[in-house]
Amino acid sequence: EDKVVQSPLSLVVHEGDTVTLNCSYEVTNFRSLLWYKQEKKAPTFLFMLTSSGIEKKSGRLSSILDKKELFSILNITATQTGDSAVYLCAYFGNEKLTFGTGTRLTIIP
Amino acid sequence: GAVVSQHPSWVICKSGTSVKIECRSLDFQATTMFWYRQFPKQSLMLMATSNEGSKATYEQGVEKDKFLINHASLTLSTLTVTSAHPEDSSFYICSAPVIGQLLHFGNGTRLTVT
């Protein structure tokens, strides 16, 4: 059965800290892995990863995919209170997007 | 950029009534739309995939007679929660693929059934 598991489920850090969020998956017909940030309503897109070992970067956020070990990480450096949110990883396979459990990140000022 | 518009953003209804939620792609055509449900402090769970011109594909455990999906045109998909009950209270959100695997999401509908 296809599945995607995120860890930790929740994380509380102080502003300025660096965090690493984990996503492991077991998927048949894997096409891509995506990261989203969800605050109040709709998830907002962060990254889409299809190739192993290539880091994608956007400001203080970066992500990488390991297709051999079947995991991805999302790094956030110099965290700010505005980074507080639920971070969701999802895989696209079998023509649909399936989400993981999410990591609830709280940044303390 | 591509926009998915979802209405209403919130709705309160009485138990036993039906509620319709609309999802429109505003500046692109969507042959496929995905409907998700999210309970508090949980992740998004795919309910069904709507396909323009054909029947929707429901995920295991989702009652197709209760959650009616109609993909009437290339820009409109609707989800009707029939005979709603308090346990159907949830956050419903639609999405449409814009480019390949990249989905754009509506802002969601918070349904409360009293």
C-alpha cells in the first residue's frame, strides 16, 4: 500500500533556529514529491522534486529528494514567526496527489 | 497566474439538508479536479477525482451516493454533500492541475452541520 510519512508530527523552536522536516515514502508509480505550506486555508506550493540529489532552494527554504532511500527533507534556516504553519509533503503517483500527515511547526519569538 | 475559485468559503446547515460546493478554474481549463477533505489537526484526504464528461472516481471508503460530484464543464466542478450530518463537518478543498503534477487549490469551504 502506498504511503507517505512525515516526521516529526510537531516541532517547536525559537526564532532564528534551523529546522529539518522529514518525509519518507513508499509509492508505486512515483512521479514527483511536493512540499506545501498550510496556514489557515489552502496549501501553498513550495517545491516539486522529481530528480534525486538536486537541491531546490527558495530564500531560506530548501529541499532535496533521495529516490534511492525514498525520502525528502525540507530545511528552513533562520526561522521566523511567519514560518509557523503545517508543512505537508505529498507524492504524485497514479494520477493523483496524496498527502502525508504533516508537520506542525511553531516558531517562538 | 492560474486561479481556482471555490464557493462558499463557509457554510452552516442543519442536519439532513444538502450543501453544494462549487469549484471553478478561472483562467484555464481543467479536465480533472480533485476534492479533498480535512478534519481538524489532520492532513488532506483525497475524496474523489472529478473528470469532465465522465463519472468521478471515488477513493476507498468515500460514499459516492452521499458526496455527489459533477464536473459540468471544463471550468466547473461541484461537490454536493447530501443529507449532511454533524460528522460531515469538515474543511473541503478542491484543486486542479495546472501544469502536469502541479495543482492549484481553491481556498476551501468550511462546512458546519448543526
